[in-house]
Amino acid sequence: MHRATGYATWTGEGGLQKEQDTFTCVHCNSIVFVQPFQAASDAGGWCMNCSKPICATCADDGRCTPFLRKIEEIEARDRLHRQICGATR
């Protein structure tokens, strides 16, 4: 992993604390936990199109569809639906 972009800390039973580096998959917005000095391919993958780390599921998919683009597409469909059917929600 080139470098983790997040950090998780949580407390379990008995007050034991666990800490680990993380990154957020830019394609599906899931949190991926990484080990120190772990290769990007071991943690998931690296999208050559958007130059960001991605989770293993999105790496296996092989397509580059950033999460923000998915949200924009959903909003565009909703606007079209509202224009056609009216704002009756």
C-alpha cells in the first residue's frame, strides 16, 4: 500500500483497544483495513484509470465507476423521473 488514508480505532470487550490503518474504496465507498507496508494488490487493488486504491471486489470487477459518479447518475435519474411523473413522493 502506497500509504493508508484513514485510521480506525475501536474498543472491544474489557476495554481492549484496536487500531489499524484504512482506506476508502473510491468505487464502492467501503472501508478496507490494511496491514503496515501491505502491497496495494494484497489490500484490494489500484485503479489505473482514477489512480486511487480500490477494494478487492471492485478490483475483480475491472471497471472504473467512481462512487461519486454513481451518486450523480442516481440523482440524474431521479430528476428525470420527477420531470416525467411529477414530484409526488
